[in-house]
Amino acid sequence: MFTTFIYNLKVLIRDKSVLLWAVAFPLILITLFYLIFSKLDAIYEVDPMPIIVVEDANYAQAPEFSSLIDQLGKSGGEDSNALLALTAVSSESEARNTMAEGDYLGFILVDSTGQPKYFMNSREATSLDTIASIKQGIVLGILDRYTQNADMVQSIAQTNPGLLADPVFLQSLTDQQSYTEPVSLTANPPSDAMRYYYAVLAFSTLMMMSFGLSAINFWKANTSQLGARRALGGQPWVRSLAPTLLAAWILSFVCVMVGFVYLRFGFGVSFGGKEGAVIGLLAVGSLVATLLGGLIGATPLAAGLKSGVSAFITTFLSVFAGLYGPGTQRLGDYVANNLPALSIINPVRQVADAFYSLYFYDGYGRFAEILLTLVVMAAVFFIASLLLMRRQRYKAL
């Protein structure tokens, strides 16, 4: 049996078309997905916002406001942690010209009464960009907060000026009370891009059914000369089938591991720090794919039609894992919520959900459920393959 295993391994490795689809295509697909979706999460981050500040005589006479602006950002946005990227000009006309020439949210000036005013960029004001609207709201919130505090201090100075001599009271005016505490409901921060990465790796895992399909085509007596010679030999068919499928599974696992290593260490995609569990999942997932390919190979369909069926199954099932964009993600979630049985029998969806469970959950309960489901799938595919291949007869070899 060991000799049969080694021989089948060599035969599958020499099949360049299978290696191309099992190794090269997933790596190319992973690379494209990373280039497309690597900036997906970054667009929701608020970078230092470009604001023009008119530093004229009125601005110099409002030291409290100028101190606030200086604390929120440095000139030119030198501090990457700053909220504002400030550009200083000396007059309102210069501010308008600068805003027209560059990509600024707007400009701030202090009028003769000491009140700050904000002039929004007309391009930003009419934009439908949600992120731009959020940034404008942040700037307006800062100015409203300052104006409210300034009016409150002025009112206190007029009615009860003695309070302004109390340092505790002054400190209470500037303290920002927090009544909520940020709590993460998941073990790792949510990421929209993760869904695409996990879906493409799950897609690559099921693509490994091409090895099982090729292995059975080489094993069957009516689909290859090698299979015909084996059928005429004295070795029982089960003893030749087991190492054949084992060789296909080992090669499938190695190829899907290449994709995982490329995604994890090449692009730094996180799997929640549970790489050991991921390796186990890929071993079971590649076994499911190999045995499903073996089941398709055991059918009496033509060789070309078998390849088409396996490709269709992989691409179709990947729809419900959300591989092809937000529309398919919503469809997959709808099916999972309303027709859960269809998601349970979808190996691509199950593998992708297992990646999610490892990334988001602290425990392994959900992961163990999915792993058990995949093991049951593998057993069903294997038994069905044996029933199809048992006592097959041929008119001629």
C-alpha cells in the first residue's frame, strides 16, 4: 500500500493542470483580494482632518480658543495622532484661496467679538460621502462645545464672579465626564475585509476536490490506462483505493496550507492567534474536498463533464459564503438565518464560519460544532463513493 501511495502522489504532482488550479489560481486570487480589500477598514478611520486657521489679530486676542486648536493638531498635520491637520494663513481672503486650491474641509476664523466661525468647503458640503459628513460633524461639534463653555464662563463672571477664583470649579468646567465604557463583544476587533479573506481561503479549500477527482479518474479502469492495469492485477480494489485517496488528501492539504501561509504571513491576515486550530480545520476541510471530488469521480459522467461539475459546485457554494461581494454576503446571511440547513450542508460556508469563530470567539464551542459537521460530510461522501465504486463492471478495457 505504501508503494501505491507514493506512486499516486507522483502521478498527481505530475498533473500540471491540477496543480495550476489548486496552487497558482488560489494564490493569484488571494493577492487580488488583498490588493482590493486591504484598505477597506482604513476608509472608516478618521485621519487628521485638514483645516485652515486664520491667524489674524482677532485670533491672537482669543488665547483660549487658539490654545484649544493647538492642542487638537499641529501645523501641517505633522502629528499622525492629531485630530486636526492645521494650515495657518493670515487673512480670510488667503484662507478662501487656499481652500479653493487644496483638499480642505473648510477654514476657521475668529470674528471681532471673539467668537469662532467655521466656513465649510462647498465641495465637502454638497458631497454624499458619509465619511466627509462625519468629519464635518466633528469639527462643528468642537466649535459648538467651545462656544457653549465660553458663554457659560461669561455668564458666571457676570452673575457670580467669585466662583472663577475656585480652582476646583474651574477644573470642573473643563473636565469631560464619561458615562459609558467601551466594551468589545468579540475577542478581536471587527473587520469587513476579514470576510473576504476567509471566504477566499474557504473557496480555495473546496477547490482541492480536483485532486480527489483526478485520483479517482486515474484509479478507475474505464477512465485511464493506469486504472485498467490495476483492475487486471490481483490487488483488492479497496487496498488500492485507500492509498489513492490518501495521496490526494495529503496533496490537497499541502496546497491549501500554502494558501494559508501566504495569507497569514505574507499579508498578515489575522486568524485570532489560533493558527493550530486553523491547521486542523484545513486538514478536515481538504479531506471533505478530496472525498467530494472522489464522489464526483466515481459517477459514470464523462471526464470533462466531471471537471465542469466540480468547478460549478465550488463557485456556486462560494456565493453563500459571501465571496463575490456585499450582495452575496447578504444572501448568505439570509439563507443562514432562515434556511440554516442549507448553510450546514455547504462546506464552503462552514469553513468560512469556522474561521470567523476562531477570530471572534474566545472559546472553541462553535468551532467544534463546525468541525464535527465537516467530519460527518467527509464520512457521507466517502460512503457514497464506496457504494458507487463497489463491484463496477466494464464492457471493455
